[in-house]
Amino acid sequence: MDKKEQFKLTEGSRYRITSIGGRDAALETDGIFKGFANLFIDEGGLIMELCKSHDDLEGKMRIIPLHAILSIDVLDAIEDNKKEDQKETNHYYG
């Protein structure tokens, strides 16, 4: 897959994430992606701001460990305005 064709999660986009929940159930999270979190030494997670469908939890943040994610549905994607690998160089003249 060409780098231009790769999909990535963008901050501010709305996703529905299905993850491992309780014993025999999956947990659905509907919310706005806010970024990534470091959990412990070698574990990461997604930070989601919960939407209206979570009633009393609307506006709260939920961290979903990456290893627990089963699927991600894209509900409303926005453009990523960040430029990747843009390095600032300083030039000094004497």
C-alpha cells in the first residue's frame, strides 16, 4: 500500500470502536478521537471523548487499550492538517 493511500486516525474525527468488554461481551465506544495514550511501559491506547449515545457519560474521556480493539468504524472523518516529517532546520551564518 502506498504511503499516500494509508489510513490513519485523525484527531477530531468520530469513530465507533468495538473492544473486548466483560467476560462474554464486547464494549462499544462512540466518540471523538483525541489522541494516543501511553499505558504502562509497553502498552498504548486510544483516548476517546464519549458522545451522546453514552447518556450520563457524555463528554467524559475513555482510554481503550490497543490490544483490546476488535474493530473501528469511521463515522465522521476530518482531514488531517498536520504535515508529517516536517523538520525545522536552523542555518547560522557567521
